[in-house]
Amino acid sequence: MQFFGRLVNTINNVSNLFSNPYRVKEVPLAEYVAHTLLREENRVILYKNKNAHYWDCLLVNPQSKLVAFRLFRLDNETEAVERFEQYARRLRPFYESSPQPLQLEVLQKLSDCFRNHPHWSLAHVAVETELLGSFRHNRILSCVNSTECEDGCTPLQLACRKGNMECLCELVECHARLDVTDKNGETVFHYAVRGSNPEIIKLLGKKPSVGLNHLSNQGQTPLHLACQLGKEDVVLALLKCHAKCNIMGTLGYPIHTAVKYSHKGCVRALLEVDVNQVQFKDPHYGAAVLHWAKNAEMTRMLIEYGCDVNSVSKTADMALHIMVKRGRFDSAMVLLTHGALANAKGKDGNTPLHLAMKQDHLETIKALIVFGADVEISNEFGETPGLVAARTSKGYDSIIHISTALGHLLKTPDVVDSTSDATRTYDRLLCLDGGGIRGLVLIQLLIAIEKAAGRPIRELFDWIAGTSTGGILALAVVHGKPVDYLRCLYFRMKDEVFRGSRPYESEPLDEFLKREFGEHTKMTDVQKPKVIVTGTLCDRQPAELHLFRNYKAPAMKNKPDVKTTDPFRPLTNPEDQLVWRAARCSGAAPTYFRPIGRFLDGGLLANNPTLDAMTEIHEYNKSLSQKGQSQKVRKLGVVVSLGTGRPPQVPVSSVDVFRPSNPWELAKTVFGAKELGKMVVDCCTDADGPAVDRARAWCEMTDTLYFRFSPLLHSDVMLDEVNDAILVNALWDTQLYICQQQEQFKQLVQELLTR
């Protein structure tokens, strides 16, 4: 039995040796009566077990004669003695400053900390183990500003990194310094940033400290570091403590860091303090903040805060050059739609188009050309974008063809407009179809006409009519908005208005229209040229077409008095009609936006407003004659009808709707109903086909010149499309169409300037 007992003890001893020798354990003191006491220092004792050949280190409690804590059990005497001396020396301040005996868990933390961080000061250990009471011990208090740590950090810095507010408060009360730096030149504020506790920043910032704005060895202030890590709440806390935004670091100012790492919240926090930071230049490239943006969202926000989209760096590059060079199509689109110069020369005289050709990024190339980039501009090496395209671009042929044709088309003709309004005998009518965001196609056509004629659209026409998006554009043109501006505006508007799912909230569209036209602008505030905008009165059955005008409606003799026979409340007179509401009424497309009052989209009854506009002009002239003002009557001489693009024709398998008798027929019926519904809507709102044929026939009968332009698009573009690449391709198709119809365009311009 004795043999088995000794065997069990031996096995237990061996297992203990192979287990964690530093696991703190409560043991009875009676076990050590037979052990040899080797060393004793205050409460720490080192024993040797003669039989098992191991050394135990105990922490005894003077108030308890029965139990103690074994701090370690080692099988190597030299190591055991070294550890004993370490434990005896370093444990004393902690058990002396503790009003109660140290708990096993606390001793385990201390033991682990001693071994893992042998070079730490006692104050560091106190922070790591969170023994708050020990900070008042003289030995720990004496090293409260010690940098005895692997990275040279102070106990206060360690507390900040751990985010321990209680330790921090104790250290601050013990007069821990805030300006001491570690081996990397970082102050306590840098550590607080990494600790992610804004309350610590607020506590440290109560008193002025040079550490708040100190540059580390990496050239970062705490504010730079917070911006790099994207900690918006910490940035706000630093700013409340008056951290400076104008300290230059390695990368630049803090805002450059925030933009570089795409932390939108940090950028906004900085700019709310000082919006002038958008003009800050970095030290290496002299580039503005906008040059550093990496995505469309950041680019858009910086522009909203006032960044100059055409700001130039030391290398003569604009932000657009950088976005094209880096292949950031979405960001490039934001810049283009906010007025970036497509033909500006940058480093080595390269335009953005030169760079796009080198990258062979076809979507960017298309976007730049659509926004007016010239393929014939030479860089400092005598290379044109066209020459670069010949070497690198897969779409070289179509690119050069379009650019060359546009170059010839957009040259102002030698024709001189010698007629004035007083001598002109013919009126000119411009009609703009509906089509949602495809109004961009209308704008591109208007740009081509305007540049070819060398005169603003509003000076080329006496009447402008529009439906839905065409109505909005008609009002914009009449109110003097440049067509280049309208193209940018539409790209920006889609992101503002088409948010969420259909039907869209009306408020963003309302606010957009109020902002562009003015909240109180009346239809009659601008009377030349005359404008007609269609709407659909939906408070009656059948619905009725209504025309919003900037002139008094023609009154015909022998026509019944509307006010006495109309059971509906009277309509608003032009002099009282708000422009933004007229635009909103015309664009209230069902399922896209809610009706506004009693009006729905004019496209329901007149998506192509040409015939309705011609009828209105006829009624207007007839009214003048009946009033004895025949000298004011002018015959309609030129009609220009612009469409928003024709989608490609696709085959339809079935529009048959019938009563199904089995699941397969049910599926066919559902599919047929869907196709039939789409076909009915398309037919009702079709702006081409019969509507164009009838308008052309009417013009021929009255000896009126008729021009119709509506490009064939390679893909169907939804009315609420927001994808920039899809819209750029639609404009590219429009440019192709303009080139194909250049003779028609030249003839049109000739007639507009001379007829």
C-alpha cells in the first residue's frame, strides 16, 4: 500500500511539473513543515522539497496560519531563486497597499504580468492589473511617469490604450505627466485615440497640454491618427479639446488623412469646425483635399463643402486628372457633373482624355467625350488623345469618328442671323418629349444645336413646349439656364430624387424644383420666348390635357364661357401660377411620383407635345385675328421636335391573356398579361411613330419645315435610371446619332438663323 501511495504522489508531482508551474494555487501551510526553507523575504518564502526535487514559492498571510498562496512550483533551483527574488521585490507594494489579503485571481494577474513584462515598472503593472489602491504606495508613486516598458510608454499611456478611466483618474491625481513621449514619439493623446474612449480624451483635455498637438515620429498628431483610424467620436472629442486642424504632418493636414482613408464622418467633423480646410494643400504635391478622394461619395461631399473642382496641384493636375489616372470612373463622373474642365491640361500637357486613352478605360473615354473633351488637343510631346487611342484604345475607330464629326458639326456656321424679332415673319417652335432621366438625351441634342448655331436656345425659338422632363427643361431654358449646366444638373438630380423604391418621395423633387426655379417665381415673370408645359387634369373622367403657359390663354369668340359651364373649380391663371409647381405637375409620372393636387404627368395624354403646341399656336393666332390684332400674327415657319431616345425593338413571345386550365397555361397567362400591360403603356406614351407622322404631315400641309431628332439607343434606359455608366452610354448613342444626322443639323441651324 505504501508503494502505491508513493507511486500516486510521484505521478501527481510529475503531472504538476508538466502543467502550468506558475498557476497560483491556495495550499495548506502544514504541507511545508517537512520542506526546507531556502529563502524568506517579508511574506514571500521559497521552499525546497527534498524528495520530489522541486521548489515552491509561497505568499503567506500573517493573519492566517493555516493557508498560503503558492506562486510557482519549479524544478530548477537557479530559475526558482531568480523568480523568488523578482516576486519578493515586486509583490511587496501590492500586498502592503491592499487593505485586504490579495485574492487568488489578483495574484495570478500579477504573476503573469511579472513574467510577461519583466521590464515594466510597478506603476505599469498596477495599470495592467487594475489595482487602483496601489497607486498611493510610495514605490509605485515614484515610478508613475516611468518609461520602463518595451515601447517606452508611460503608465498613463498604458491606461489610455486599455481605455481604463478609473486608472486614468488615479494617475492624473498622482500628477502623471501628459507630455511624455514613447519611443515612437507618441503622447498620451495618441494612446487615447487607439483606446477608442472619447471620455478619456475629454478628461485629458481639461487642462492645456502640448501633447494634444504633438507630432509623432511618423508625422502624426493625435488628430491625424484618429482620422486615419476613422474614429469619428474621438475626432469630435479632440476637436472639443481644441486640437488644431492646421498642423502639417507627413501626409498633410488631418483632413488629407481622413480623405485618404475615406472616413466620411471624420471629414465632416473637421469641416464643421473650419470649412476652409477644403482649400488646404498637401506638402508633397500641393494638391487640394479633393485630389485625395477615392470614391464618389467623398468627392460629392467635398464639393458640397465648397471644394474647387478645378483646383490645380504643383504638377498642374486637377482632381479629374487623378481620378482618370486611378481608374475611378464614379468619382470622375461626379467631377464632370459639377463643372470639371474636360480639356484642362495637366502634367506633361496631358488632358484627362489623354490619360483615359492610356488607361483604355472605354466608359471614362465616352464620359469625357460626351462632356466635351477634344481628341485633337496636343500634349507637350505633340501627342493628341486620338494618337494615343490609335495605339491603345480598343474603341479607336468609333471614338475618332465621333470626335472628328462633332468637331465639324459644332463649328459655328458662316451664316449670319440678320433678322430681328421686329422683322421676323415666321415663328420657330421647339418641342421636347417626356422620358424621365432620358431628358439627358434632350439636353445633349440641345447642346449640339446651340453650339452649332452659336446662340443660346432661348434666342433661337419663339415658342418652347415640353412634357414631363421636357417640360422641366423647357422652363429651365426659358429662364436662362445654360444647357451645359442642365446636363450636370440632371446627373446630380437623379441621385437626389430617385432614392429608395417607387413611388419615390415627392419632397426631394419639390425641393429640387424650388431651388432651381425659385419658390415664388411666377410663370409670367419671363414672357419671352413663350413656353407651353403639358399636364393631365385627373380630377375628372375622362382626364383632360392642361397647358401651363407664361402668357394669357387664347380666348376664342363664340366659345362657351368655361367658368359658367365647368363644374370644377377654376384653374390658376398664368400670372399666379408658380413655375416650380407647373414643372412638378408636368412630371408627376404615375407609379414614380404622387400626383400634385389634381395633376398627373402630361405624358399620359401628350408625351410628344408637338401637335398640341401647334394647335395652341393656331388658337393663339386666331384669337389675335379675332381681336383685330392681325399685325401680331406670325406664321409658324420651323418646328423642331426632340425625343428622349428610342429603345431597341425586341421580340415579344405572347400577349395572349386567357382563362388558364392548368399551371402551365397560368404561367403563360401571367407572362402574357405582363407583356400586354407594358405594350399598352408604351403605346399610350409613345412619342415616336404615329405622333411624329401626324406632326410631319400637318407641317407639310401648312408649308412648315419640320425637323425630328430622336436617337436609337442600344439598350432601354429606365425613366429612373441612376447608373452613370448606362446614362453615359445613352449619351454616347446620342453623339453617334448627331454625327449620323449632321447634314440635318446643319440645315436646321441654317433655317433657325435665316428664316
